[in-house]
Amino acid sequence: MTHEPFPSEGHAEVRIVAATPEVARRVAEVLRRCFASTEQRSYPVGRAGGTRLHINLGTPPDTP
């Protein structure tokens, strides 16, 4: 089993799987309101029109 490398410190990679591209985009939009993000990438999933969307988020540092 091959493991993908972890994102760099302070970042998280999020994968959204949704029935339609619109739903995936709406979820990504909410995440971008809370976190800095890079450009999202989307891929078709299955024959029924599903979408897988990847987005990288910057997480704010912990504050005491």
C-alpha cells in the first residue's frame, strides 16, 4: 500500500465527494470562507455524474 505524503506544516488537504459538481463547489466555498486556500481541482466520479474535488487549505496557527 502506497501512502501519499502529508501536506506541509500548517496545511490540510481536503477531498470532497458529491453527487454533483455544484454541491462540491458549494462545500468548497464554505471552507474557503474560513481558511486560506489554493486553487481547487475536480475530477468526475462514476457514470452518474458525481464529482471529487480536492482543495488545499492553510490552517491558522494555534493561539494560546
